[in-house]
Amino acid sequence: MRLFIGIRRTRMAEIIQFRSRVELEEESPDIDLLTAVDAAIRDLRDIQTRWGEEAARIQAEECRLMLERAFDAAF
């Protein structure tokens, strides 16, 4: 009797590449004001925990630009 043990290769997981915040903002620059404020509140919480770091400064600038675009689009 012959016993064949085969290894079947199956995909365990599919890695999804998320687009960067900049790509998403360029694709749909008109977000509603309420969504922009919600995102800004979350961003500010993150920034507060990393105050003084370069990454926090960059995130704050991105947050400001997002709010300006949303404000302009609302009016």
C-alpha cells in the first residue's frame, strides 16, 4: 500500500494595501463638514499623545488642510 501525503498550498490570508491619507484626500476632496470635524477630533487626540514629534506636526497640518477643504466645500 502506498500512502501519498500531499501538501496543498492554499492562501492563508490576503494582504490588503491601504491607500495613504494623501491619496484618499486627492481622490475625494469634498467631504462633508461633520465627517471632517469627526476626523479632526480623532487626529487631535493622536497628536496630543505625540506632542512635539515631527509626525504630530505633519498630522496636524494634514488635519488643518482637510478642515479647510471641508469648510470651503460646505459654502
